[in-house]
Amino acid sequence: MAASHSSSPFDLPTPLPDSPSRRRHAYHFSTQCATVENPSQKDQYGSSSVPIYQTATFKGVDGQYDYTRSGNPTRSHLEHHLAKISSAQHAFTVSSGMASLDVITRLLKPGDEVIAGDDLYGGTNRLLSYLKVHGGVIIHHVDTTNPSTILPLLNPGKTAMVLLESPTNPLLKIADIAQIASDVKQRTPEALVVVDNTMMSPYLQRPLEHGADLVYDSGTKYLSGHHDLMAGVIICNRNDIAKQIAFIINSVGNALTPFDSFLLLRGIKTLAIRMDRQQTSAMSVASYLHRLGFLVHYPGLADHPGREIHEKLANGPGAVLSFVTGDKAMSERIVGSTRLWGISVSFGAVNSLISMPCLMSHASIDAATRAARGLPEDLIRLCVGIEDPSDLIEDLELALLEAGAITAAPLADGGEHYIRTTASLPRAIAKLAEDVKNTGLGLRTTPRKQENREWFVSAPGKVILFGEHAVVYGVTAIAAAVDLRCYGLTSPRHDGKLSLKLPDLHNFEHTWDIKTDLPWDAVTPVLPGDVHPPTLDQKLVDAITHRALPPAARLENAQSRAATIAFLYLYMVLTHEDERPSFNFIARSSLPVGAGLGSSASYSSCVATALLLLHQRVSIPSLPPPSRGATPTDPAHVHVSHKGRRALPTEVADEVNRWAFIAEKVLHGNPSGVDNAVAVFGGALAFTRAGFGKKGGMEPIHGFKSLKFLLTDSKVPRDTKALVAGVAVRKENDPDVIEPALEAIQVISDEARRALSDLELSRESLLTGLTTMIHENHAHLVTLGVSHPVLEAIRAKTAAEPFGLATKLTGAGGGGCAVTLIPDDFSDSALRELLVGLEKDGYEPHVTTIGGSGLGILSPYDENNYPSGSDSEDASAPEKQPESLRKAFERQGVEELAPWAEGRGRWLYV
Ligand SMILES: Nc1ncnc2c1ncn2[C@@H]1O[C@H](COP(=O)(O)OP(=O)(O)OP(=O)(O)O)[C@@H](O)[C@H]1O
Ligand SMILES: C[C@@](O)(CCO)CC(=O)[O-]
């Protein structure tokens, strides 16, 4: 055993170049899996499969092996192979996954403290409970999805182990292993971070690379893949820990048998190929259930709360998912009705399995504890195998039908589809009604009250990767949120006035007397619950333009003029009867304005959100008051910025999106709606405008998070409205040129969408494909007449040696920004050189990843801390008041805007 453990994990080295002109890359994971070689342990007969040394003892003294409990050649091969594929220094194999944990927990002493998750495999929980009673070990169970819950429990000198699963079993919760490991190392460096990696296998996740000290796997699952053996694997890099583990295994005598070592080695050869297939099918099954309206736990789904962190830690969402039906008896019927899905505990085999954790794998946790830890009794776990996914979905569909969980519903075109049955819906609806009653969440139907809060809202800009302009004519666009945002802040007034301040637009500011300065005779209000007609009320636009705008001298800037009309238009249309809220609104952006990154849509989304909140047409759940007094630096609530994702209900997001689209119409003339959809929903979307002979809608796209882009602002101003109108004219005049270009862009978008969601596509093929598509899409945009010499210069610069990068214009073009794909192997020094070069030419480059949060609203917790920025209050005792949120907001530099805003407290996101 010692021989294999001391060897380097890279015993299967990249071969030397066979000619200077032909490079060889390091072997990929699947090659490493399939190639079992241990140069320090050659077989005497050259057997191509590792032989089974089915012997208890070895003859002679001073040999490498003497007794199979301590070491066996078959096991050595296996452990060497496992260390290699896990990029680890040491690997050990024992008789089961639980035996791995048993070995690891033998490192503990009485009095030691262990911090573990609250959604753990039942067997893990059972062993920890045993240790608590019989070993004097103190166990703390916490929600590991929130690293800050661990911090108070890290007890220097006491905390000996932090035990994590990610994703957890069976709720698929995600723990930020890297963050937790870093916190643990900082506060209790002596504590070991241990990760159960069984759900992922070393193919998808290698926790040692994220700071874990010890990783264990149940080899019974994905590593072996056939449910024909039991095995446990332990890997680590630290020699001191490896020595103790080897000692324990030898003393306890639970090392893996030669025959099981042989079987496990055989299974590992196909790990990558099995996992690829199982994962792709799992995604299909998860999406299918999600579409039907079930609550599905799967980190591959766009609405999974831990998806962003998971994508940072792992190379895929895996092949286990779970979902709830709302009814335990119904879940039992579903499980009992499947034929292809075997009812069984465990997972990871080539055959698909279905189970109810509360009755099976987690039955050893008592019902009260299950309830306390939020494990639903009706939860169904699906472990997807390698069968044909259409058979799996069909079998599941029949079981759902048989159990009464779904039912056929007619479609408008005469066809039918399946929907979730109402049997479980009344509960959901009742719950929603209860939520609305308790928290005020959702859309308002009751009369408004005086609004005294400051509302702080924000929305991101966007980058269109494929399909700009064409999207206006029903072609699909692929777009994603960028990490630059517009922020809007309201502060109440009590003097019947309304003010708008736009510091980004030459510090434009104006105040209106609501009653006398606005053209109320021209407005037809849209009542709460109604939707705005598809076209703008031109009469109102004209009335605002001619009667409400400040004198021309103050509004010669076309940008502030448009922004003001959009703001007043929404304010007036949303107002009905006497409900005319009096407040100040100020908007600031970290986005370049009018540069093609959707500054108008993020501004529109902020205006729409602020106005809907002030008109009390939408509301959000409020937090309970803080337990201690807030100060300007301490909001007195746990700061969970970016953890508030999915906290804003869909109906609020939809309503904001509808109104942001109206504001966009004022600003853009004929917008497709893609920009405001990204500003509100965030992430990455394939967006198709409705009404061009095909179904409109949007679909989240995965796979963007890992891509790096360079956005270069050419600093050449342009006007989206004019550019969009220009394409319309060209399309009218020259359809034979423009129509084929639009069709070609649709093909590119379809291809990009397929490539980005194809989990089986290699990274290299994805990047090569995207590069080609970027070049092609740009060429079509040139045909549409929206490029600009400066954009071509940026393209040439990024494409030139030594960079060789693909760039296209993004957004409306005509100047504005260019987007460049930065491949994984592009060196930091080359990137620095490129940035310096671009800056030297007068451009503003910005390296970014895309796909972050959409609309955000700061939860209104600290009304007392930040007094309202009302004019009268400011005037009365300015020195005595703590600084208003508004003043602080205005004071921040553009660079500080985002971190400062984030630090204000708990942001709730769509
Ligand atoms: N921070 C801001 N404050 C006030 N108004 C803004 C702000 N940002 C954008 N706007 C409004 O949006 C307009 C810019 O819209 P335009 O469509 O030209 O650029 P963009 O949205 O950045 O680019 P694209 O639509 O091509 O993505 C401005 O003229 C202004 O009216
Ligand atoms: C040019 C365009 O396609 C994108 C502007 O960001 C216009 C639109 O879709 O509204």
C-alpha cells in the first residue's frame, strides 16, 4: 500500500512531444479513467487487465506484500488509479462508503466537536449519533448552504472536523465548500474539512482542489456504477493524515477485498461516459418535472438557489434529483407505479432508481428530526441511469398519470398536454393566499396607504451574444446579464411634489408640482390588475413632451429628455384617482449609458419597480425588525447579499417586466423586449419575441457562467432608436439581402443555444463553435448596416497576433460596445497586454463573466437608520440627522456604487 500512496498522481504523464511541431495535451479525464497503468507495478505477464490476487498471505520476508489486510497488489493498483483520477496524493479503499466515514471519524477524540450538515445521508447521521452517545463527540448540525451559520460554531481547540456533503442527499442543497474550507482554515486551522463526494464522483467535483483535507466516496455508487459491489474510497493530499488513515485501516481490517478491488477498477474505466449520459438524462427528467409545475431540486435547473456556487465548484449537476408532490400518499403511488425505475435505496448505478427517502434511505432519522431539518415526507428521489431518456420519461409520465399527479388538459390548437392535477394545487394556492396575508407578498388589490419608505432597487445591463436587431423581427437572441447595474432610489416627500434626478445625464434634475405641472387631462390610467395596451399612448407622450418637460435649455440633452418622458409616462399611467405619491427618484448606473449594454432597459426596470412599489401595485415580504440597533455600517441583519436570489415572486417580476417594456418603448421606439427581460430575470436567456409566426418566449440557458468575456466600450456614442429604425428601412428597401441575413442569425442562435446546453460537448468544441459563430454573426450585422469603423478596429486589434480572439458588436452597434470571447487558455499576460493596447487606443475594456442576478430590491429593514431624504426634513436639521440613504447614494463614486449598494443590507432578487 505504501508504495502506491507515495507515488505521484501523475504517473500517467503527458507523452513527450513526438515532433516539435505537434503538441500533446495532458490526457482528459475519460482517458485517465480508461487507462489503468502503474509504472511502478508492471505485471510480470503483461496482462491487460489487472489480475485478482485472491490470496490472504504472501510468502517470504521483506517482500512488498505480506498479508492482504495490510496490502494487496490488486488493491494497490486500484488505489493508485483512484489517486490519479482524483489528482490526489493518497487514496485508500475500504469495504463500504460508511466504512470510509468510520475510518475518518476514528481520527476524533472524546470532547472533539464536529460540525455537520442538516441534510445528510441517513447512514452518516446514524454514525454521527452513535459517536455522540458512545464516543463523547459533540455534533452540531447546521444549514451548510449558508457558510455564515458555521462561523459561530468554529471553536478553536475544540472543532476537530467539518463534515460536508454538496450537493446534499436528498435535497440537493449546495454548500460552498471553498468558502467554508477557507473560513475553517482561518479560524480553526487544526480542524479537518471532510467532504462526502459520492453524489458527484471525482469526475464532476474534486473537493481537495477547493481546500478540503479529506474526501470520501461510496465506491458502491458512480465509481463502480453497476451495484455489484460495496466499496468506500478515502483520498487526501496530506502525508500526516494519510499515515493515520493507513494505520486505522490496517488496524481495523476493513480494507477492500481483492475481488471487489478488481470490480471497482473495472467500473471506474467507464465512469466518465456513464456519468455524461446519466447527467444529460437527469437534466431532461428534471426539466420535464419542472415544466409540469413540480418543485424540483436539481442544481442543473436555472431556479436552483445554489446553482451559481455549484457551477463554481463542479463540472456538472450530476444525475440525482428529487421533487415533491404535496401529498405523501400520492408520492407512494407514483413510486409504486413505475416499472422501469427500480424502487431501491442507493444510487449511481447504470439502472434508474426511484425512492422515497423518508421511508427508505433516510428512515433511520426519526420523523421529528426529519421535519425539523425540512425533509418533506412526500419527497421522491430519482437516480437517473443510462437507459434511453425517452423511455424513462414515458415510464415516469405513466406513473404520474396512474397516481393522479398529472392530468391531460386541452390546448388551444385542439391538442392536449399534461398538467399537474389540482389535487395538490389547492394546497399550493391556499399557501400562497396565506403568504399574501402574512407577508403582503404579491400584487395589490386593496387601496393604498401613505408610503413612507425609501425604496432602493437595481437591475443589470445585458450583453447580447447572438441575435441583436434580428430579435426585433422574431429571431431568437441569446443574451445574459452583465455585472454592471443601474440603481434607483426613492425617498418620500410630503409636499405634493415629484422630483427626478439623473446624475449620469449631466446631473439633470427637475421637480414638478404633481397637481399643476403634469398633463392629467391627457392620461388614461391603467388600473391595478389591467395591462397596458401594446402600443404607447402617443397623446400622453406628446402632452408630456410639450407641457411637462422643463424649458428646452435645461433639456437639450436628448438622453435626459427621453429618460424623463419614460419616467413621467409610467408615473402618470400607473396613477389613478387621488393616488398620486409624492417622492424623489434618483437613478445612477455603473453601466456606460447608451453603449449597447442595455443601460436603457436597466434604467427602465428600476423606474418600473420603483413606481410599482410606490403605487403599491406590487409589494415584497418585509423582514422582522432587527434584534439590535442598526448603525450606518451595520444594518443589524445578517448580510445575505446575492443569497436573496428567487426571493422576489414571479408575479412581481412579470409585472415589472411588462412595465419596463413600456418604458423601453418610450426610449427605443420598437424594442424586442430582450433587454428588459434580462434586466428583470437576470441569468442568460434565449429570447424570442412573440408574433412572427412562431411561439415567443424565453428560456434560461446554462453554461454561460464559466465563460469569460471582454466588453470594450468604443466610446463612440450612438442611438439605439435610430439604429433599430435604420434596420427597418433597410429591411423594407432591400428584403433580398436582409431576410437571408436574419435567417442566418436564427441558425446561429439555435446552434449556440444547443451548444451551450449540450453537457456532452467538450469545452474545446464549445469554445471553437462560439468563436466561429461570433465571427459569422458579426458579418451578418455588417450586412444589416449597424457596424462602425471603430468596432471593426476593435475586432481587428483583438483578432491580430498574438491574440487571435473573436469579437462582435453587441447591442445596437453603430459604436457602443464590442464583445470578445476569452478562451480558457488565454494567458493573463496576453490579456493584460490586450487591455493596455485597447486603453491606449482610447477604448474602455472591461473583463466580465455574465449571467448574474436580475432585478433586485433592498429589503426595507432600516427605515430608522436612514431617515427619509425628504426635502423638508433635510432643511430642518441637516446636521443632526444621520446621513440619508439618498445623500450617501449620490456621494459614491461609480466604482464604489455596487459594493456600497450591496453593503446596505439584504437584497432580494428575482
Ligand atoms: N443611468 C441612467 N440614467 C438615466 N437615464 C438612463 C440611464 N441609463 C440609460 N438611460 C436612458 O437610456 C438611454 C440609452 O438607451 P440606448 O438604448 O441608446 O442605450 P443602451 O440601452 O445602453 O444600449 P442598447 O439598447 O443598444 O443595449 C439614455 O438615453 C437614457 O434616456
Ligand atoms: C438592437 C436591439 O436588438 C438590442 C438593443 O440592445 C434592439 C432590441 O432588441 O430591442
